[in-house]
Amino acid sequence: MNRLALREGWSTFILTSLVVFVAVWSIRQADWADGLQILNRVMIYGLVAGLIVAKQRRIPGWIAHLAALVGGAGVVLFQMTEYLDDRLGSRADKLSWLADRGGRWIDQIAGGQQTDDLYLFVLFISITTLMLAYSSVWFVFRARWVWPALIFPGLLLFINLGYSHRVPTGLVVFYLFFALLLLVRFRMLERETRW
């Protein structure tokens, strides 16, 4: 049971997760595209992986980050293949189809054309969600720097509020509530560490 204890307390992890969740929920509420339901699973992986990498001390940091991000890429690609239509074929066929779209998108951008792609948008938002969740937990539990874990989700929430009328403004209340609790909890941890 002692192995599951966190020196910072599970409440710190839960509050960090809730701050990130509010930001991700704002993306889902904005309804930018179909398929954003995969963000919750990507976010959960990012939160758990961030905690594991932050708390482990045996593996060099760069190897732990690399392993977590490779695992995250696997989770994102798996979720994308779940989201894509089965008429495209197997998972390998779906990934090949997605890679072809990515190649065409890069070619169009390089050619100076304006382009958009729903599927690549979902992929990029999934990667952003993964990085947000992972880095927020890592900043709190390893770097001991709470501000990035508060600022980046807050920016994401306010960007969604500014560009979509579907995002309820009540999410700001939840964000501020959880962010203040996390900040207070973090300051208490800093004082306990100094004592």
C-alpha cells in the first residue's frame, strides 16, 4: 500500500487532472469536429504517463520521456484508427490513409495553398491534449512548477471560449475553482517541504 502513496498526495494529482479536464472538456464542448470523443482517453493516458515519469527515479529522464511519448503516439494512433470508418479497411490501412492525407496536406502547405483537413485536425488536437496532460502532471510532480500546469490549460479554455459560442462560460468557474485549490495545495506542499 505504501508504494501507491504520493508524497504530494493524491489530491494534488486529482486537482491537476481536473484542471486539465476542464480545458479538454472545453474543446469537446466547442464541437470543432466529429471524433473529439477520443480526447478523454488520450488525456487519461497523458495524466498517468506524466505521473509515472515524474515519480520514477531509476531510468534517465530522457529515456522515460521518450518511452512515454512513444506510448502516447501509440495511444493517439490507436484512438484515431478507432475513430476512422471501418470501410477504410484494417488498422494498417487506416494509418496508411491518414499518412497519405498528411502528405498531401504538407504538399499543399509547401505549395502556398490554404488547406484544412478534419481528420488531421482531430489528430493534432489529440497530440495537443496528450502533451497538455503529460506536461501538466510532470511540471507539478517533478519540476515543482505549478504555473505551467495552470496557465496552459487556462489558455486553451479561454481560446475555446473566445472562438466558440458552444462552450459554456460556467467552465471558467470550474477552472478557477480547481486552479485555486491546486495552487493552495501546492503552496502548502512547498511549506511542508521547507519545514
